[in-house]
Amino acid sequence: MGASKTDHFTDKQNEIAILAKALGHPARIAIIEYLLKVDTCICGDIVNELPLAQPTVSQHLKELKNAGIIKGDIEGNTICYCIDENVMHKLQNYFGNVHTKIKNRKKNCC
């Protein structure tokens, strides 16, 4: 069997791509912004906040959780979600480095 396309890239490049893909939907950005505002919550809280059906919100939460952007702790029959700060630090470092490199260029492109 041949190598997958992702095998040609570093682990860090693949990790950032997975995170960026998970952030690639406005509903997921809205979920993150809501979690930042309330710190932790259950799925029903998010459903009440967004103009989306519960199954749709659950699917977006699943994508964010699979990427590692959010964590979920089971409390009884519910799952309490919060942002994984370590992942946010990784994104901050990555985009901070990109910003620094652009800022320190000797000449502008285009």
C-alpha cells in the first residue's frame, strides 16, 4: 500500500492542518466563542445559543473534540465541554511565529 498524502508532511504540519480544518466552520467558531464566554457548558446550553438543531450541534462538538480543541467530561447523563488550553497554546504559537516572520521580512511580497 502506498503512502498517504499526509505522510509527506511533518507531524506539526499535519497537527495544525487538523486543527485548522476543525475550525473551518462558522458554527464551530461560534461554539468556541460561547465556551470562552461561559467557561464550561453542556450541549443543551449551546443548542439554546445557536440557531442549529441539537444533532447538528452535537456533530460540530464531535469534530472539535476529535481535533482536540475541546474536552468533554461526563457528569451524570450529560457531557460538560470546555476548551483545551494546550491546543490553543499550540495554535497561538504557530500563528504567532507566522506573524513574526511576516513582520520581520525585509521586503513585502506582491
